[in-house]
Amino acid sequence: MKNNQPPIGVVIAQIGTPSSPDAQAVRPYLKRFLSDRRIIDYSPLFWQPLLRGVILRTRPRRSAELYKQIWLEAGSPLLLHSLAQQSGLQELLGSGYQVELGLAYSEPSMETAIARLEAAGVSRILILPLFPQYSSTTTASVYDQACFAALGRRSAGGPAAKRFVPALRLAEDFHDASGYIAAMKAHLERQLQSLPEEPDYYVLSFHGIPQRYADSGDPYPRQCMETARLLAAAMNWASGCWEVTFQSRFGPEKWVEPSTAAVLGELAGRGIQRPLVFSPGLVTDCLETLHELGVEGRELFAAGGGQPGQFMICPCLNDSPEWLEFLAGQAALHTAGWITPTSRPASDIH
């Protein structure tokens, strides 16, 4: 940039991943994740004894077995794809920006990402959550982490450890942005060209949240439905050949519906032979897509009478070029006023 100005910092934010597929690594990750009251909002007096006394004694071992089935030779799929997104976005944005990856519940943490930017002299930072639809369980939890990290605190009541706090901007959701819809369309069309047969049904599976969260003001389910409507229109799907579902149910209370698991188990009985499952709300392949949908989803379809070989799953956007171009446009949009005229212009912002 001109006048030797430091770069603008961009932190692409994700939830996180265990460092290895074993119970010893899964346990601290789950402990941090499930202790966040954005995720589980029960009183700690009730929840923490249950979490520490029961859940963290049994769930890490079961989860580790699932992680082992999707783990790559080089490591966690979510981390590897996220690092590819970081690298691709850095290349598009150029030297006027410094892009870091910040994970809410694992390394590289939000604290690590912001520390790296500050060490490079960055004083203006954009937090760009990779969650197209806003939810208090994802977007807001990342906002919390970013603000506390920028302040040098781990919580609102922590000690003031920093004298200088960088300027911080929080990017908003983009559930209905045309560039995001176009990126998914291009990605899906490439995937469809590689298939031996055209699917006869499309299941758009989003991560779920408790119904109580939606009832108390979380706009997430409504935004998911709008994303799906726009994507279906862009793909020219007939109204009877696609539907929205919600996955990853946890605990006994009612979650938003319909359940992905229930729908996948019923498809064959409805005469659907070649379903394609895609996750518009998860932009990076992870346990929820690779195992919950790719492995368990196939088993549910087969248990309901379908042919497992005809069950199709579309990868997440990961580092597809149209998606990275959209992210670059988002970075330019949300750093407006921070960039000089010679900096990279926004591409497809909307």
C-alpha cells in the first residue's frame, strides 16, 4: 500500500476442530465448545456437572471414532480446507491485506490470529465469519471470541492486558448475497457434470439449532429457508424436487425441523432413487458433512430401502474459485474506507 501503511488484517473465522482423532484431543475441544453459553445456554450450575460428569466421560471416545473415519493423512479436513481458503483469499487480496485463520475453540485460535496481525503492525482488522446464515451459536460466538481477543481478554470480566486495541469490524451474514448463491450454483453444476446420472431429488441440509433459540429471536432458520429458495431458483429446480432439512441434533429438547436423518430414511419409501445432499450453510467440509451426511446419511438411505451406491453427496464450497472471489469481495466491502484507491477493488460483492 502507499506510504508504507501496514496491511489490513482479515480473520476468516470458523468453529474449530480437534488436533487429532483421539479421545485425548477431542475431550478439550468438546469441553471448550460445549462450555460456551452461546452454544448451550443452560445455567452452568445445571450444565457443567452434567458436562464434566457424564458427557465428557463418554462422548469424546465416540466422537474420536467418527473423526478417525474422515481424518486425512495430512490432518483434520476442516483445518486443511480452512488453510486452503486462507491461502486462496490471501492470493486474491494481495499484499494490502494479511489474512489469518481464527478458530473459536481450537488452534489456530482467534487470540493467535489477532496476535499475528498485531505483530505485523496491523491496526485495523476485519472479522469475516464463514457462516452464511447468522446464528447466535456460530456468528455471535465468533464475535465474542474476536472482541475478547482484540481487547486482550478471554471474557468480559478479564483483566485489561493491552493498552492499544486495534480497530475491529465484524462482517455481517450473507445468506441472500447473489455472489454467494452464484458460487454455490457454479459449484453444484460442476459436481453434477461429473455424475453418471442426474439426481432425482435434492436435500439441502443445514446444521440445526434448538427450536427455543429460534423462538427467542435467532433468525437462523428463516435465513436458511431464504438461502435454499434462492439457490433452488438459481438452479431452476421444480418445487417438488428439493427440500430443506436440519442436521446434528443434540440433547433432548426440540430442534428445528424437519430432521435430516428422518428425511434421508424416508426418501426411498417416497420413490426417490438418486438423492443428492448438499450443505449450503457449511462452507468447509468437516465431520458434519463427511461423516454425518456422507457415511451416516448413506446408511439411513439404505436402511429405508434405497441403493447406497445411488446416494450422492456434494462437497462443500471449500476453496472453489467462485467462493474465494466472493470472499474477496466481502473483504473489500467491509474494509471500505480503510483501503487506498490502488488496493484491490471489490469483485462480486453481492
